[in-house]
Amino acid sequence: MIRKLAALTVVAGVALLAGCGQTTTPVADSKPNPSAPGAATSAAPSAVPAASPVAASLSVTDPAGKRLTLKKAPERIVCLTGLCDDMLVELGLVPAATTTPKLLSRPDYLGEEGAKVPVIPGSFGGEDVAKIAQAKPDLVIGLAGVHDQLRAAVEKFAPLWVVEVDDYEDSITYLRAMAALTGRGAQQAEAENTFRAKLAAGRADARAKGLTDMPVLAMYGGSSVGVNTTDDVLGDFLSQFFGYPWPSKGGGFETAQAYSIEEILAKAPQVVFIQSFAFGGAKPVSETYRDHPVWKRIPAVASGKVFEVRPELWASGRGTRAFGLILDEALAKAAG
């Protein structure tokens, strides 16, 4: 539950102003069809088991156990959460409209083409339904616990699929489900193989460079700060590669991730990644605390290993492409 609450808060920019084995269960409810679109196998690195292309299907079951059945393969998909944009880009598709234009227009997503995608206005969870309808979607994808409240209005013109990610395996399962719905099995297998190979290489790199025991911290903030704890999606992911001594403090979201600067110092992180939500001209977290006497004693601060990272990727990106990019950035900066 804390992972989910953290994701909602981070992406929405409210409250604190911020946020393993291979899955083999088929996501499609139909039997594999060798003649389905994208049924060719994609090569994977020899050290990683190759993923199989999923068969095209109009009925899928997601990681939360929810079944989605469509009348036709979706061609126009509106994304109200970053996982949706991530899945579509991985499959070689473009959203009909989005609420995360900064993520979509990154050069490692769609770049200039992403900047051309129409943006749905409104607050997170309170998007303009009329604008969603204007995009003429075949499918709308939102975040569980946030966009459920739009279901009655949205489903007057399109199905609404609400998603939630607890770990990167969920991201893979959602990717497979989307590939089944859109008939993009070849692209899914290639993306999945690339991602699993990146994870394996990342683990090997972390071990070789002695990073697996290095205390690392991912945090977020604006006027106050919080920590991506190990039961948060991002914290859990980073704990696969680094020393990550940041368990949930319990008691609900307001306290679970509310580590004080003194508590952060006590765990002595050697590398800190910060997602700053600088709304209304607020300073980045690293600047806000620059002269704080306790902050300056944190090893990462003293050694210049505090890095401001892009919130649209680290806080909004919950798909396989985002996790791969986050891993690349984290390993490079931690080892640098």
C-alpha cells in the first residue's frame, strides 16, 4: 500500500510534493498463435533467458488480477499515467494524447515527435474528460486509486484501464498485456529481452564496482522531504543493485517515508539522488539544504555525490524503459 500511495503522491505533486524470478504466466487469455502479428522471436543476450512474443488477444489479465476485454485492438490510446506512455513507446506506438509530456518528449522516448502529442489538461485524477473524449480513444489508461473516479464519465466513450506497479516485474507483465492487445509481440519480446539483459548487466556491474554494499538514497521533496523506502517502487528497484538501508517507518504515507535530515545522516549514504518538485519557483532540495549544518555532514554531500535527477523519469516513469534509464543513470553516477 505504501508503494501505491507514494506513487500517487509523487506523480501528482501533492502532500510532500514528491513519491524476482522471470514472470512466465501468460497475460493473454487465448492460446499462442504462431500466425499472430509479431510472432517472430527476438534474440536476447546468452546470459538471459529469451522472452517469447505474446500472442495477439483482445482479453488480458493484468498483475492486479483484473481482466480487460476489448471489442477491437486499440489504435488510439490516451495515457493518463507515465506507465502507459512507456509501454507504448517500447512497442513502437504513440499515444493519442498524454498527461506526461515531459516524459514523452525526452530524447530517449519520442523526442520532438513526443512534443507533438496533444496534452490532456487538468489536475492529476481530475483531467478534463471532454478533452479525453476529443482524442477519440479506443482505450484510456490511468492509475489505480486515482483515475477510478473518472470511470463513469470516461466509459461513456472508451474503456478505462487503471494500472498499478509494485515492482518491475509488474511493468513487464503490463508490457506483455499491452503487446497482446495491440498485436505487438515482436516489439514486446525485443523490449523485454533488452530490459532483462540490462538488469543482468547492471547487477554484474554493481558487483564488479563494489556498489552492492554502498549506502545509496533516493529522496524527493519541495517544501519538505521524503525517502523512497524499500516498499516503494523506486526504492525497491534500487535495492536490487545498491546498499539501500531505507525501510518504511510505518504508520501510513505521512510517516512511512518521512525521514529527517538527522536520520538520513545516521545511515550515512554515500550517494544521494533527489527528485525536486520545484513548484512556484521553489528551490531544488539540494539548494534548500545547502547550508543546513546536518545536511553538510552527510557523506554524499561532503563528497559532492548528491545528484538532482529528473522527476518526470524517476517519479513518473514506471515502465521497462524508465527503469532501464534510471539504472543506467544511477550506476554511472554512483561509480563516477
